[in-house]
Amino acid sequence: MIKRIFAIDIGNTAATVGFYEGGRLLNFGSMHYSDIPKYASKLAACGKKSHLDVVISSVFPKITAFLKYKLQSIKGLSIWVVGSNLPVKIRHNYKNFNGLGCDRKVNIYGATKMYRLPMLVIDYGTAITFDYIDSKGVFQGGMIIPGPETAYRALGQRAALLPKKLPMPKKSKSFLGRNTRECMESGILEGYGAMTDELILRFRKRYGQNLRVLATGGFAEVIRPYAKHIDTVDPKHSTKSLLALWRNYQR
């Protein structure tokens, strides 16, 4: 029987989803929480005799509870929740591992299974997380920084004379802004790119020049042109990691 997996990574503002059939990614994207049950129902219905496994990683407990309630009434699927009936086993030196977000655990797990170590995993979302895994596959710790959109929106909200509701830019028109909006766009993109590069250099100085860098999350591809020291960008890393985690648990 072909394995059909609907991987859901629930963030603070939206969900990243990936549908895998026989290990092959058929659909990937961002989805609002309220649309997930309807999509899962369609997947379950079109599978005929093939079962659907829904694998959820979440940093938003209320949304997790909502999805479990909606999904449990759909025939032909099973629900797996990271940290509940789907444990994540990672070697670590973290003081409060139980308090580590599921999103970080899943990304770290996936990095140890799919990449050559040592590895620095940078996840660009509402917050940016930098997570360092050493050459032996041990998670040593990391950093949490306000994400680019979080900072961009806060700037408009806290500074009286700046625009309040500008969309997060995908690219800047030039290095130097010629008006307020262009200055904000260049500042957030060039600034976060420069911060990323400098932190990578500091990590490599401390932990070795062979440290590889993986960037993922919703803003990874936006920041990539402004950060030259990132080795790999993979927005699908979280759903790939959920697939790897589920497969390993089934063995």
C-alpha cells in the first residue's frame, strides 16, 4: 500500500503544509488554519483504499486542539502530533528540552537525518531561530531573534511618522532608499542579511569553518539574496523533516 502523508507545520501566523505520496512531494505551500480540515478531507476521500496519515508539528496549542477536533471526524485518516503520540528523539545539551518548540525539534531532527554535520539551522518565521548541531549529531543550543516581518511591522507601529501597514518587501529597489518606504525596505532586507552573515561568521569562528548552514522558513528565500554565507535554502525542510520523523517512528 502506498503511504500517503499530509505534513502540517503550524506556525504563529500560518501553516506550512506538504502532501507526500510514496515519499514523493505532490503539493506544498502555505495554508490558513481554517482551510486545513477541508483539504485533509479531500485527500482522505481521493485516496480510495489508501490510508492518510496527518502529521502535525505546532507552536500554537489552540490551533492544534482545533485541528484535532476537526480532523478526528474524517474517515480514512490517522492523526499524529509531535510531542504527543509522535516523540522526537534528539541528543542534546539543552537545559530545558521539554520547553524547546516543536518546530525547532523537528528541524533539528531533520537536519541530523538529511545533512552532513555540523550544521546551523536557521528558520525564518515570526521569530528567527539559529540552532547549532555538532559533528556528532548533538544539539548544543541556539538563538531566538525577532523575525523580519515582526520587526518590520513593529517599526511602523512604534514610530509615529512611519507607514503603519506596509506589506513585507520581497526585495529592495536599491541599497539606498530614496523615500521612506524604500529606506524601510532596504533596511529590513539588507539589515537582516548582514545580521545573518555576521552571526554565521561568529558561529564558524567558535565551532569550525566546516559548519554548514541551512536556511528554511517563510522568509528564507527573501533573505537569501542579502546573505552570502548561507549554504542551502530549503523552505520545505519542516515538512520533509516531519515525513522523516513519521517514517522512523513506524519502523
